[in-house]
Amino acid sequence: MKPEKARNLKELTQDELVLKLQKFREELHKLRFDAKNGRVEKPDQIGITKRNIARILTVLGEKANAN
């Protein structure tokens, strides 16, 4: 999975962002579980997923402050 772009995230609705956030959190949980068991093929995916979560939370915060 590649990093999400903030400008693409800003075009999404709040509901779509929440769904993406849930998906990324589930993926992070799975990656962490696999890392503990030594089955992660690409350890950098954990960092990418964490940054995607942070981007989504930032965009959600910006949208909340705009309203």
C-alpha cells in the first residue's frame, strides 16, 4: 500500500474518511500482530499505515474546525 495524498483525502466526505480510518486501523492491528510473530514481509508498511492514519485524522480535524 502506498501513502495517501492529503489533497485526495480533502476531496472525500467525512463518512468516507471515517471508513478509510477504520480500514487503516484494522490493517495496522494486523501488521503489528504479524510483526510480533515475525511474519511481516515489508516492515515499512507499519510506518506508512501510521502516517495514513495521521493524515486522515488531520483532514478530519480541519473539516471539523471549518464548520
